Amino acid sequence: MKIGDKIEFYLFGIRTKGEVYEVDKKTRTVNILSEDGYKYPKIKTFKTLPKKKKEIPPWYILKK
């Protein structure tokens, strides 16, 4: 992912669109500016969600 990419991510289980404004390669996270203007920091990318509900963050990217 690069800065300026438009992506879809999950916000409290609801699919939302946003734009990447910062990429942290050390922690492998991205910061996203959503369509409604809020900034969501340190969004992790998952291939599959963790089985334990408490390990699922409030916002995340789900790769297919």
C-alpha cells in the first residue's frame, strides 16, 4: 500500500472506504483517513480474523 491509495477497511465490523495517509513499515500498519473525515491510526492487515473476539481490533483490513 502506498500513500494516497483508496482502500476498504472494517470499522467496528462495518465495511468503510478511506485513503491511506501514512505507512509504518516497521510495525506493518497504515493510518487511514476515512470518507467522513476521521483519522484511524495503526490499522493492521489480516488474512483471517483471530478466533478470540478480544484479539480483533476495532478497525482492521481484511485481505482476501
